[in-house]
Amino acid sequence: MWNAKVYAIAICIVLFSGVWPYVKLFSMFILWEISGKNVKASTRGKCLKFVDRLGKWSLFDSFVMTMFMVGFRFHLHVTEDDEYDNITSEKLSPSSSFGDLDVVVTPKRSFYVFLFATVLSLVLGHVTLFLHRKSIRSKTEVDDTATPLWRRDVNRPSVLLRTKMAATQAVVVFLLLVAAAVFLAVGVNIPSIKFDFLGIAGYALGSSQKTRSFSLVELAEALPHASIDTYASGSATTTPNESIGIFFQHVGPRFIQMTLYIFAVFAPLAQLLILCVLWIWPLTPRMQRRIQTMTEIFSAWSSLDVVLFAVVAAMLQIKQFANFVVGGGCLQFNTILAAIGTGQTSDSSSGRQIDDECFDLDTYFQPGCWLLVSSALMANFVGTWVTQRCDKSVASNALRLQSSLLRGLRRDDDDDNDDDDDYDGNVEAEVGEGEIHSRDDSEEGLEL
């Protein structure tokens, strides 16, 4: 990509998929091994949460590969024209097949291994954060009555908000979350990107194939058909290496399709629905903390923003990359076309205009892309605000728990001190009575 002068995509792939995965794993290892004397538990938790939330950006190159697999895929079947007699217009010879042209982007085995390792590192981040929280969490909690998050005062958990401003804020936040979910559901099903093949290649593809539009769902559905079976005409016996190649060729595109569905459709939608429940549903502090954990997990897997960033970067530079990959082989042909005529060449039979180039590609953004961008922005900003409010509520509840435990310990200490004082007083009284009785007995002995 650097040789193709696609610098933006190359730099993003190096940073997000080349450097960041190792930085994440190394940071998790350091935070796991470092002593509690050197770092506070709260600092460790914030760092683990930050690393866990941004782990999804390691999937950047996977989504760029998805764009290239579908965008560059086309099949061209070329036939010789039928021959006719110029006088009688009778067919002299039938058309015959001239050749087939397949353009395909095929991921290698290392790509699937990296994709699986990225998903595994996301799971590992959740496990590390869970074990950290389990080690510092108290087993007892102040479990109040169920109350919606929007009515809780984050600074005073026992106080409920009853003002009109709080109710208006609750309605606005809920409507934004619902709008983000609706935009997502609609945006993934309507066209988001469009490819327009130009030049002789576009003319040969025909008007029905030269322009292609894809929604996010159609992009995922096209992945299993974006590769060709190179082992279809092989021998009956295969080597172990060929068997592995067959496995990756058939299962690999399905795995990419599954990850695209999970990270770009299901996880973002689940995150928005859970945020709605967390915001408006009456929950106890214990249940609120559990729902918050679910929200963090789906937020870490919600990669719609990463998908859109990869799509925008690929769409802006895919023309440059396509000309580097395909256009180099057309350089001599382009020179011949330029010598024939300038501007555009016209097809006399159909009247269509043909660019004086062998291959070219234009890309366009469709309305579905802007709906998805709006959904991702609302989900990020509103979701982050709701999550931070929930964090403060949970932290305030934990502080309230610590205060109540300290008050309970002090009360127990005071009761123990009172019991000790009563016990000492009783003992002194008994000792005094014993001395009196012994003195009386001694006096009686003296009288005798």
C-alpha cells in the first residue's frame, strides 16, 4: 500500500493493527503483574477499562479487507461477435467463448489467524477487567429500592430527582438512544456505498454490472461469493497443505462475514437497547452494576465506528489503490487508446461513451452511510454520557457502603466498650462486697 501511495490507509493499518494490539497485550500484562503498592486499584481499573474499550480498533485492517474483497470482485465473460453476411444478414458462424476474466482479492491464512487472535484478545480484556473488579468488590451492598438511573442523584444516591428539568433530560436522552437504534436498523439495510467501474472494463461489464451499490448487510452477504474455489478442479487426493487451504477458502469468508455481522450490526444494536434499559428501567444498585457491566462488554464489541472509519478511508483511496493494482497492466493499452482519440470514445451500436482508459473506478457515498454515521455519533456521545453517569452512581453507592460499614464498626466498638465498662463495674462491686464480708467476719472473730 505504501508503494501504491495509499499513505492514509497504510499508516492506519500500521497503527491500529500493527502497533496497538501489542501495546494492548503488554499493558494488560503490566497491569496484571504490578503490585498494588505501586499503583492504586482505581488507577488499575481505569487503565484496564480504557484498554478494553479501545481494543476493537485492532479490527481496522479486517474491515478494510472486507471492502477490498467485495469492491474488487468482478467476473467478465468475453465472447466473439457473431459473423453475419453483409448482404443477406444471415448468421455465418455462431458466437464462441473468447475468455473469462476474474478479479478477486483472497485473504491468506495469516489474516484469519490475526482476526481470531484479535477476537481472543477482546475476550481476554473482559476477563482481566472482571477479575480486577472481583478482587476489590465487597460482598455486601447497600441495596435500595429499584429506581431509574435518570432519577438518581449521582452525588447523593439516597436523593431522588423530581424536577421537570430531570424529566426533560430523561426524555431527550431516551429519544436520542431510540433514534440511534432506528438509524442503525434502517442504515444497515439501505445502500451505503457505490462503485462505478469505468473505462473499457466498465464497458465490458455492461450497464447492469458496471455500477454496484451495497448496504452493510449486502456487503456481508457478498463476502462468501467474493472468493473463487481454486481447488474445484483438483485431484481426488489432496495433501495436508491443500486440505488446510480448502478449509480456509470455504470457512474463512464465512468467519469474516460472522465478525462483520457481530461487530457492526448485532453488538451496536444490543448496546443501544441495554442503554435504554439502564436509563429508564427501575433498577437496584446491584442490578444497575450488572447491567452496566453488560453495557461495557457490548460497547467494547460495538465496532460500527471502526467499520465506518475503515469504509471512509477505503472509499477515499480505493481508486488510487485500484489503479496501482489493475491499472499498471493497462498502461500500454491506455497509450493506444489515447493515440486513437482524446476524451471519450463512442460505441456506434449502443451510443454509450467509453472512457479512453483500460480500467478506472469511482466511489460514492449513499444515504445509508450518513444514517450509520449519525447512529454511531449518537451512540458514542450519549452512550458515554449515560455510562459515566452510571459509573458515578455506582461509585457513590460504593462510598455509601463504606461509610455505612464504618459506622457499623464504630457502633460495635462503642457497644463493646459499654459492655466492658459494665463488666468492670460489676466486678468492682463484687470485690467490694467481699471485702466488707471478710471485715465483718474478722471482727466477729476478735469478739469471740
